[in-house]
Amino acid sequence: MSEEGEVDLEEKLEALKTQHQALHDEIDKLEEHGGDALNLTRLKKEKLQLKDQITQLEDSILPDIIA
């Protein structure tokens, strides 16, 4: 992978992590204040999808190390 492509992936990874953290904070806030259960479920599902994307990107950036 070219260095430029790797930088793009790392920037995308950071953006996804930022979105994930924002969703985490929003979910915490809604849970503390008795938020709508349907909305909480939707946000949690979105958070899990972001986590999956983060994991896939991390796997593509970092090579598998066979120990």
C-alpha cells in the first residue's frame, strides 16, 4: 500500500473513532436521562456498525503478525 493511501486510511480511521466516541457519549447521556428506548437501540446499532468499520480498517492498516 502506498504511503498516501495509508495516510488516507488512518485519517478515515480517526474520523470513525471520533464518531464512535460521540455516539458513546450521546448514548450515555440518553441512558442517564431516561431516553427513548427505540432511539437508544438505533444509536447502539449505529455504534456497533462503526466499531465493525473501525476493526476492518485497523486490520487493513496493520499487517497480521504470525507469532
